[in-house]
Amino acid sequence: MASTWVTGGTVVTLGSPCRVIPDGAVRIDGDAIAWVGRRVEAGEMTGEVVDAGGGLIMPGFINAHMHFYSTFACGIALKDAPPTNFKEILERLWWRLDKALTLDDVRLSALVPLVRSLEAGVTTIIDHHASPHAVRGSLDVIAEAARLAGVRTCLCYEVSNRDGAAIAEAGIEENAAFLEAQRGGDGMAAGLFGLHASMTLDEALLARCVDAGRRAGAGFHIHVSESKFDPDDSVARYGERVVRRLADAGVLGERSICAHCIHVDDAELRLLADSATNVVHNPQSNMNNAVGRADVPRMLEMGICVGLGTDGMSATMLDDVRLVNLLHKHGTGDPRQGFTAAGRLLLENNARIASRYFDKPVGVLAPGHKADVITVDYDPPTPLSADNLMGHVLFGLPTARVRHAVVDGRVRLRDGVVCGVDKAAVAAEARARAAEVWARF
Ligand SMILES: [Zn+2]
């Protein structure tokens, strides 16, 4: 088998220890990294050589909480007065938009951000999907779009009571069927069992989902206390706060993801830490919805694995990582906050979280890891080392172009152009389709 080489730049391995190797090289055999080191030690490079053009060679970024279905929200006109709180945002925007989607809309809704993700160097995405009037087959449609683009995905369907028993049942079946289909798969797609949120899952449905998820051997992916409506609802209806309720139901665990966790108390943080449950922080979305600030510094202090997602707000991770740095400084009034957290979320914990779902670990350039490698046209204006990498990620990389992306050992973005999808055709098709989606909205 011929190898693929990525070379002609400075290799940043991430992982522990993170190595920065000037004039480095990465050898890929099949879907995995086989060797990382200095170019002069690489020997003869046979096979395909991907040239970084003097830039950075690093692991592809990971988005740990995404909603592909949000694509058609861009530019949409709401039909009611502007929402005054999070519940109204759900009712007047998201729960109307997702009901307007057909399976073909789901496909386009995924392709647009998949292309943008590759252009932004994002090679693995953990998505949380809803299309209540096109549930069956929706995860397969997204997985197929992701395969076409060449992005690694971990998918689920968010089950809830909000659209009645039949649609809830279809959601359970969609999760179960997709999880079953991924068994022994090619490592490009994986599944979680999706749950919308505590406030849209009654006791009977939550128990049904936990039972089905456990039978499939899956972790759960759920929104937790994104706004105060969630804990208020849980206390009023079940006499306990959301994380306690989820712990009692059997949702927590090291394979599960609780997105947001903004309105949680100390006892709930302890439950998340003790169960090794993953939390995913989405600062851009939280600021956009005016729902508050998750206490990420405290979570990290308690040993919780907190990752970073975009919650459908954008395809690049570099907007949100900058906001981790800014939001926690702004929110605490303490300029020491945010900087360290930003690096841990994006560069360490997202790899830990995503690596739980695939047959090989992702997010680090080291032998045995998935060959998800990007090159970035970044010519640092100051020296770059493992110690000051985060300064470059926050203040230099966001304006640098991603030149190449190799995913699972295959070149998927070459010279800034996505290989597997006609970007202009997808955009044109989505634009034409948006009129129909908006008419149904
Ligand atoms: Zn979300």
C-alpha cells in the first residue's frame, strides 16, 4: 500500500506532549497516521505528497456539538414578534424550521456546512439532528452527505415529546436503526442516542429512550439546562433538577454528552464529574440566545471534560474558541479567565470526547491515530512553540486560510477547494430550495 505524506511545513502534533516540529513530515498509511517526525529523517517519500507550502501541519479541528439543520435559518424572516426568551426562540424559530424540512432539505442543510467545515479545517463533527416530518432515514441522508464531502461524523436524532407519540417513536427507531447500521462500519460515521432536552421528555419517553440507547450500547447526546426553563420545568414536574433527573434515569456516563449546562448548581456539577460525563460549551450560541454563561472554569477545576461546539451558529471552530477566551473574561471580570480554558476545550478535550466514538482516536498527530490532518497558510509573525501555541490559535490562525484537509487518509480539501462536492452547485441548490422551506416555515 502506498503511503500519503503531508510535509513542507511546521508540524504541530497536539496531544501530550504536544510537539512542534519545524520542517516536519507526517506519513499516512490507510486511514491512520504511521509516522511523525523531521523531514530529514523521513527517508524517501513514495506515494502522494501533500505540500503545506511552508505553513502549519496539524490535526483537523473537531466540532463537538453541531446542528446541520440550522442552515436554512440564515436570513429567514420570523412570522411573529421577536422572541423575548429562549423558549420563544425555540417555538418561533427552531421548532418551526425543523418541521419544514424534507429529507432532501436535510441533505442540503448538511452539505452546506460540511463544505464550510472542511474549508475551516474541521474534520470531525458531532451533530444533533431534528426534522420531525422527515425522521426516518434522516441520519442516513446526513451520513451519506458527510461521506461525499469526506467529513467524519457522529450523528443522532433528538427525540422529544413536542410533536406527539408517533414522531417520538420514529425518533427512537431512527436512533436505534442508525446505531445498528454503524456496527463494524468504516469509521467515518458513528452514532449516539439523541434526546432533545429534559423539558421536552416526560418520564415514560425518557425511560423508553434510555432503554433503547442501552440496548444499542450507545451514549446519549442531550441539551442540558441551556436556559433556566429546563431546571424550572424539571423541579416543577419531577421535584429534582435536570442533571439529577438524568443521572437517575441512566443518561450520564463517559460516552454521553450534555451540551450547555449553564443553569446547573454545584451538586449537579459533582454528578457530571463523578460520572465522567462530557459537557460541551457553545459560547457563540449562548450569547446569541442571551441564556447566560456556563461556569466552564469551575467545571474544568472539578475535572469535568468540557469540549467546544458551535451549536449550528457557524462551521468554523475559531469563532467559538475566541469567544471562550472573551466570554469568561467578560463574565467574571477577571482577565486571567478564559485563555487556558479555550485551549483545553478545543485542542485537548474535543479530541478526548470524539475519540470515544470511533475505532481509532482522533485529534492528535501520532501513530495509530486517524489520519485527519490539515495544513494552514500561517506564517507566524512571532516564534511559535508548544508553550505559546494558544496565543497563535486565538490571535493568528482565525485569519489564516486552510490549504489542505486530509480525512481518513484521503485528501478532501486541496488548495482550499473541497474535492468531493461541487460547492457552487450545492449553494445554488440550497438557495433555490430555501424559498420552499421558508414558505412552509
Ligand atoms: Zn444544540
